[in-house]
Amino acid sequence: MSILSKFDQLARTAERLGPADANPLRVTFDRIISSTEGVVNGRNTMLFGTNNYLGLTFDPDAIEASVSAVRRFGTGTTGSRVANGSYSGHRDLELDLAAFFGRKHGMVFSTGYQANLSMLSTLAGHGDYLILDSDSHASIYDGARLGHAEVIRFRHNDPADLRKRLNRIKDAPGSKLVVVEGIYSMLGDSSPLAEIAAIKREMGAYLLVDEAHSMGVLGAQGRGLAEQAGVEADVDFIVGTFSKSLGSVGGFCVSDMDGFDILRLACRPYVFTASLPPAVIASTQQSLRRLRDDASLRTRLRDNANQLYDGLRALGFHVGPQASPIVSVEVDNADLAVRFWNALLQGGLYVNLALPPATPTSKPLLRTSISAAHTPRQIDAAISLFAQVGVEMGVVSASQMRVPLVA
Amino acid sequence: MTSLSSDVRAQVVQALHVAVNRPVEIGGNTQIVQDLGLDSLAVMNLILAIEDTFDISIPLNRVAEIVTVDDLVQAVESLI
């Protein structure tokens, strides 16, 4: 027995997924060629599992902004913004984010995880209630655990269930904060936000929407699900990340709430961590400008998402409930999922493997994410490889494929 | 109180049988995860169902302290 013995079961599960060069949990990219191509095990590989929705990681202007910032401001800030001071870039990015979302206040965190950890643990205190969608991301659950509020879950994307659960606590004196996501990361489905917002208004609760996967993806201006659903005025707090559509790392929260700035002193994951380095701030500012000004990125992303979703569905794969930049294929068991994942990788296609309990059902998922930077030819190649492996492994049958004569 | 308690227990055990979905003996000392083999998804659905049966909310921090069927019955009784 050692202090690590409690992880024996987890270690055995991880080992069963295969040796190091074929283990989905241990993938290493030798090189990254572009936002859609890399080299894995010496093989050129199409990247279909990066969350790089707008393909901006190699945006020339973003790279130049980063290089310039690292020359002018150095490699790191070496400290917390509260204890060691902010750089002008932190403040400017917060102003940019607030302006983009049309909000009074913005606050930047060192990761998206810390943004949720901060807001969930701090907004709802002792005697308050956090009401979470049951499919919430780990950062939301962990934020709930770090805080002192009562935590209640409602059935995924079920407004009637949310109403029932809010009704049970309607006489309790504490504040109630409902938390949902713009796009859920495993299946790519969206929250029924107009209905959630109506319930929030009726029951006098606050609403926080995590737009991590929907910023730059949904809404005419790319402001996410709240914009698309036309309920931005009902959303008290928007949380998001820089590590998806903005191609860097970090997180944020924007809000119109009076007194918002006190959170800078109250959020422990904000106070007790080093701030983002200047190079990250600079590329994020540049990518936010690109996201704001170049609507063609969203058009291409939507077309690409539809191509992949429709293509995989026509092959007979069990995909999520709606087309989105996250397209997940459900398979029956973990052994099959690992073999399928390896066959795709050997065929030059990298996707994500998601295993229960990280998945919403007890089935594993081959999770793909699409980018505006993918070409229709790359997407066709990915669909063809899925078809070939799917037939080989008996996940789909060639006779059941509904492939149109003219694509 | 005795009749209330036995009624709660019967309904909790009934919900557990639905969750396990195979013939199994369930007693007060039965451990819900270890003995019944419920995964995290099944536990979540069990808790949501029990909340609806009794029209209560069992906060997640309370759920984390529940190991046995007796623990679950006591948690429900403290909230109704």
C-alpha cells in the first residue's frame, strides 16, 4: 500500500487503453504543421479534435502580436494581478471583451477552468443555491465544490425540471444562480436558453452561461448562444475561454452587475495565481478583433460542421442531437472505441476519445471538433475513413449507408 | 414516525431496485456504489428520481456523504 494505491483501479483502466504510442490519453504531437495538421508517431495527421473552431492558432497577425508583446513586455508577468500588479494588456483585453459583449465589466482569468472555478465558488456563498445542468463541465462542478453554496442539479436541457427544482427552494432566503452552457462539450448540443431565461425571470434567479464552446460559433456577431437565442439581457454573467475560438489560453467573465469589480478581491482562483503572459494577451486581443470583424469564419465553420455531421449521420453513425462544431459518434463499449480510435489515428486522423464517466451516457464517444480552417476535402477524407473503419469494425453496415449519388 | 420511516425506506429501496434493474438483495447496510455497482450516471439518476418522489432537494455535498441505504434513508427523512 502506498499513498497512490487508491488510484490502482484508475491506473489499470488507463493501461487497458493500450501502450504509450497507441494510448488515447498519452497522444503527443511531434510537430504542429497548421491549425488542422500535425505529426503523430512520425505520420502526417489531420487534426479533428482540437476545439480550434476558427483555426486562429496560426493567424499571422496573432502570431506577430504575440512576438511583438514578448519582445516588449517579456516572457511572463511572474505574479498575481492583485499582489504584483496588472499589465496594461490585461486591462485592455478586459475592456475589449466587455465592449464585444456590450457589457459594463470584464474580468480575465489565467484559464477557462479558473474562470468557472472563480465565479461558481464566489458568486454563490453560504446559504445561496447553485442550480447546475447535470451535464455541466468539470470546471463548473469543481467551482461548486470549492464554494459553500447548496448545489442542486437539474436534468440536462430540461426547463420543466429546472422550474420544479427552483420551485422547491423558492422560499429559501439565499440567492439562486442557474448555470448552463452555450454548447455542451461532449455531444455539441445547446441549452434551450430562451426557456431557461423565462424561468429565471419568473423565479427571480440569476443566470450564468458558459459560452466556452459557443463564443465565435453561435450568434450573428459571434457572441454565443445568448445572442442567438435573443436573451442577452437575461444573462447576468457570461463566462468563456480563450483556448477554443480565440486560439490561446485563459478565461473571462463579463457582466453588467453593479459592484462587479469587488470579485477581483473575492475570487481566490483570481487572486492567488499568476496572470496571463503578455504574448497570450496580445494574440487573444488580435484574435478577438478577427472574430469580431470576419463573419466569414463563422459561415465556413457552420458549413464545415454541417458537412461532417450530415456525412457521418448518412453513414449510419449514432451522432449527437444537432449539427454543431462538436460532432460525436457513440460506440457501444470502451474496447471497441479504443480500437476504432487507433484505426483512425493510423489512417491519419486524430479525434478525441471520451470515456464514461466523462460522457453524458454510459457509452464512449469518438469526439470530433471541426474548424473553419478545415477544407471540404479534409472533411471528405475524414468521413471516408470513418466509413471504412466503421464497416471493418461492424459499427455501421455498408448496405445501410444513405450516401447520395451526387454529393 | 415509525410508519413514515418504513414508508420512506420502502420507496427508497424501490427506487434502488429500479436503478439496479436486476434481482438483488437490498438492506440497510448495503453500500450503494460498492455493493450494487451503480456508476456515477446511475447514482445521479437515482438521486434525481428520489428528489422527485419526495419533492425534496438533496444538495450535492449531502450526496457525497451517502454510502449505505441507511444513509440515503436518513438524508431523505431529514429533508421531508
